Amino acid sequence: MQERPAEPIQPTEERIAKVIARAGVASRRDAEAIIAEGRVTLNGETLASPAVNVGPEDKITIDGEPLPSRERTRLWLFHKPRGLVTTARDPQGRPTVFDSLPEDMPRVVAIGRLDINTEGLLLLTNDGGLAKVIAHPETGWTRRYRARAHGEVTQADLDKLRNGVTIDDMEYGAVEATLDRVQGDNVWITLALKEGKNREVKRILEHLGLQVNRLIRLSFGPFQLGDLESGLVEEVRTRVLKDQLGQTLAAEAGVDFESPVREPIAPFGKPEKPAAERRAPADRPPRPRTPRFEDERGGRGGRSGFGDRERGRGRDEAPAAPRG
Ligand code: URA
């Protein structure tokens, strides 16, 4: 087995586990396990340790197969439950979004974050370039939320948010907010924002004297939470993703819609999560499928890759405010 010393990383070099993860065949942690199992060669020699840097010229194989250069760009919708943090590893050891994903998902990143107590739609992708472009404020994709908050507010108060608001020197852009109903000491409000700043909904509503006690993201750009059950993921088909992105965003993100989709490689002995854990229980009656995007044909308009339709209420947006 080859023991190459871990040297300082050159600009063109990266840790081998990172390179394997980027190729989409395993998470970084699984790549390290696969290396420890002696299944990876570097330039013809079996590696014993992941503490190795590699560059573009190095030849890597896993189980005798060359490392594929790139995986197809993919996007998933995840219905995030409360209580999960949107970070790869939490210093406080709290459960993460990534811990809860099916074992057979490739390595993915979240497109933006939701707070630990926020529920609803989180977009996941295996393509860092796509994540960056979608989350970028200039892309202007609308994030739509439903919030339950303690306190009193009028529609006239909410209308003032249309001009944007500055809170503690932080500027928030225009917010479309609708008072849906009053429920005891709480109000339910639907909000549409285009930014993605830290705790933006909570801070904006706090500014109006409200305390948010439930927050659900209903949609992000053209993608809708719809009736996707809490804790489940659903992949967006390549054709739909391509249409919804449009050519401009696809080019900016440097997406790859041509390469094949690969099955991830698992370390030996790693238990597979049973399919039942990943999907809705089989004894539940099937729900009618509703599309989770607003316009499959991808009307074009500006950077967003879809037209003004995105700004209207989606036909399959979560309908009534959830009870509770
Ligand atoms: N705004 C918030 O306050 N929290 C979120 O998780 C998302 C938007």
C-alpha cells in the first residue's frame, strides 16, 4: 500500500476524499472509509490513508474502475422537518438535514439554509455551481413562506414592507406580505421575499412586534413544496430542471445535463436504510401527484429563467394555513 506524506495543498490539488466526493460517487466521509478499506488506487498503487493530495494529472480508481470525471447536475426537493440544522456537521452535535437523507443519495449541498425550527422546502443539489447561482440575490428567485406569529398586526402594517425595511443597519428588500387570518393570539401571514438573509422573516416580523412561532417555506423560485411529506425527498427530473433554469442560469452555473447519473459507492458493511424509511409508508393511501414546479415549459424572463408567473401564487402551493 502506498503511504504518500500529506503535503501542503497546491492550488490545483485537493484531498483525495474531496475529489472522490465531487465526482459524486460517495460522500467525503464514505470516500475516506472506502480508502481505508483498500479499494482506492492512486496512479496504480493502493492507498492506505486519505491524507493524500491529488491534482488533475493523478489517476484514481475505486474497485478497479477509473473515477468518473463528473456527474450529471441534479436537484432534489426536501421537506425539512423542524429540529434539523442545515449544516454538514454541527459542532453541538444536533441532527442535520444531511443525516436524515436516504443512504442512496449522492453527496449534496443545500441551496441556502433554513433555521433549525423552520420547516418546508429546502433545495438540495449535487452541483456546487448550481447552488451558488440559485442562492445568489441577483438571481432574484422568490422564497415564499407561511409564518405563524404571536401578536397583532394589520394588513396596512404589512403593506409598508413593500418598500423594504432597514433593521439595525441591515437593509431588507421589498416584501409582499398578506395577513391570512387571526387565530387566537396568533396571526398567519404569507410572505414573499427575494433575498435569503439570515433569519430574515423572523427579524422582519419582530420589527413589527410579532414573535414567529412557526415558519414554513412553501416555495423557492419555481419549485413548490406542494404535498411532499415532511422528511421526504423528491428528485426534480433533468428535463424540468433544465426548462426551469433556462439557458442563462444554466450557463452561469456551468451545469452538466449530459453526463450519466451514478449510483453511489457505499463502504463495506454500511447498513442500507430500508426503503420504507425513506418513502411514505406503504399503507398510506397514495396521494394524487401534483407538480412541484410552476411552469414546466420555463417561461423566460430576466436572470431567473422563468417569467412573471413565478411572482403569482402557485396553483399547487400549500393551500390553507396549517393548523396548530
Ligand atoms: N427566515 C427566517 O427567519 N428563518 C428561516 O429559516 C428562513 C427565512
